[in-house]
Amino acid sequence: MSFGRPLLRTSYEADAAILPTWFQKGSAIVALLGVTLMALGFGPLEAIPKFLLGNTWINPVTITVVFAIAALGINILVGVTGQVSLGHAFFMGTGAYTAVMLGGNVGEEESWKACVPFHDNMGLLAEQGECGLGLPIWIWLPASGVVAAAIGVLVSPAAVKVRGLYLAIVTVGLVFIGLHLGRMLPEWAGDFESGRKWPKLDLRLWKEETPLVEMTEDGKWFGLIHLSEEQKQFFFLFSIMLLMLWFAKNLVRSRTGRALQAIRDRDVAAEVMGVPEFKYKRIGFAISSAYAGIAGALFASLNGRVSPVDFGLLLSVDFIAILLIGGAGTIAGTMLGTVFVELLPEVVEKFTAWMATKLDAGGPVGLISNFLLTEGGEGDFGPISIATVAPGWPMSTFQWNFVIYGVLIVVFLIFEPLGLFGVWLKVRNYWKGWPFSY
């Protein structure tokens, strides 16, 4: 590569590199170092997320990391392959329940008989089995992706039979099937509302009581550095996310990735050119489902207790919002959209709580707070309610988040189809040509 022409590519390898320029390589190293120092509690870098998200900022950031894995999967299916799907939550639930069956608590009888629910004389469910095989994470986590991928392969023929809106409706049906199974099989799913316990993220060789690395207690990381429970979980999940990110990026620039993109752009033309449509749509569904299964298992284990309701249609719509706001078909856009969509509610909630403390402060801030917020009393006309119950108008911050998402989706679809990634491209190209306009 010539220093006189930094964007000159002299080989296919250089053109297809993940980080083709020294600036991008340096930026990636600085970003990783910054995230590491931020998670370790380095004051200046920790100040920004603490200011926006509060003292417990690392918890929503960790959940965002898990959702980034699932978003990478839906991007492979929707953004790269061009298959519209609203069933991503179903595959996350599949991975989660695979994880709890393999890694959950072992019953008293040390067998699957402990999973059978006990019914009293009146035929009512009196006891729910918290059953599982108690296997370590290095078994149940990959298995959650494999099982979800297998079900994705079974669903994939529908992608060839139907397209567009019809495929979206078919995948929505999967979500409702999953919710129905969760209600009908309480011995596996637990209570439909409260759910059941999931295996912890502790690292074990087999079933020993003392794990090699205990993620749910403060302590030293591999005996080197003292970390809190939240820091251990963040670094572990962030490492998995980087691995999945690397695989997704390499997939896009591989032969398989080019075939998937050809199907997305024009499936009939791709078939004529020798790209077997059924084969690669099946691969796209399998990989996307595997990502969702792994993310679902991690999400459930991180929360400790989830229910079938958590894997409903709203979760699938969340991922569609991530792609549309971040930029479908791009890895960077998927990451930007995940951070924006998952952390925005936390930022809005913290900002609203801060403004609520300024209602009686006076001055410009107090005036704005009184104009925007209302406690539900007579004479209050603010659009944002801080009351415990906020039916109708004014709306709570939770309800306003849905409005914000809807407005952003409409705005990006009309004015910037590439989402936040498209905005970044325009800003980057402007400064590349500045001060010249040609």
C-alpha cells in the first residue's frame, strides 16, 4: 500500500480486509482499550456512561452486548440475505430453553423424572420441576445455537415458498407458537409470568461444585485482577460478542456471504448465475437462528429468571427497529443501532428522573421541567407523566420510547435508508472532501 495514495488497493486481500487502513486498525485498538478501561472503572472514561445511565450503567451496557449478538444474527438474515423475519424472538427462546434443559439445576432424583410436574388430588399443578442436566456452559451454550439452527433449517423452506410480507407473517406465527408452548409446558418453562431459574455463567470443567471462574461473585479474574460480579460478566459476554462479530464480518466477505447478498439483490438472477437459492437461504436461516439461540441463552442466564413472555413479538420488533435505525446489511450499522435502541430508554428514563428533581428549582431548567413533566395533578399539562400510573395522555417515559422508535423508523426509511450508518458515511465523506466540494 502506497503512503502517497492511502486508499490504493493492489490485491483482493487488501480490498476485502476487515480493517484495510492503518487509521481503522488504530481506531479499533483505541476503542477496545477505551471499553476495557471504562469497564475497569477508569474515572475519565467511566464518567460519560455514569452521567447518562447512572451508577449502575454497566448492567444495561452488558445487556446491550448480548442484544448485539442477536442483532448480528437478524442482520445476516434480513440485511444480508434479504429475508424479512419477525420470528427472531422465537429462536432466542429456543436457545434459552435448550440452555436451561441442559445446564439447569439437577432434580433430586438426578434424572429427567424430576421434570415431571406433580398434580394434587384436584388435578391442579402443585409443583413445577426446576429440572436440568447440570452440564457446564461450554456444552449448553454451543448446544443452544445448534438446536436453534436446526429449527431454523426446518423453517427455511418457507423462505423459498413465500417472500416479503408473507414470510414475515409466517415467522410471526413462530412467536405465537413459542408463547403457546410456554403456557402449555410449565414443567419446562416454569410459571408463564414469573418463569424459572437459568444456569449461571460460571465456567466449570464438568459438574464440580467450585467453578474455575465464578461469574456471580466478586473476586479475581483467573487469579490476576480483582473484578466485581458485573465486571466479570461484562468482559465474558463482550469477548463472546467480539468473536461473533468477527465471524459475521468474515461471513459477509466470504463466498457464502457474496451468495447471500446476490440472493438479496435479485434472487432470480442469482439462481440463473448458479447460486442455489434454497441452499443459501437455508444457510442464512441456520446462521441467523444460531446467533439468536446463543444470545437467548446468554440473555436468560444473565437475568437469572425469565419467562416465555420475554420472548414475545415485542422483542422481535425491537430487532427490526435496530436494523432500520442502525442500517440493515452493515455490521457497523447493526452495532450502532443496538447501542442506540437498547440504551436510549435508559438515557430517557435517567434524564426524566433528573428533570423531576428540578421541578421546584426555578430558572430555565425548572421552567423546562414544569413544561415537559406532569405529576397528574389538576392544571398540569406536560406531555411526560412522572406519576405511578399514566393511562392515555400524558404518557410515561416507557410509552414515549415507543413513540420515539416509531418516529425514528419513519424518518430513517424516508430520508436515510442506511440509518445511522448512512449518516456516518455522509459525515465522513464531507470531511474527506473538505474544504473542496468536488
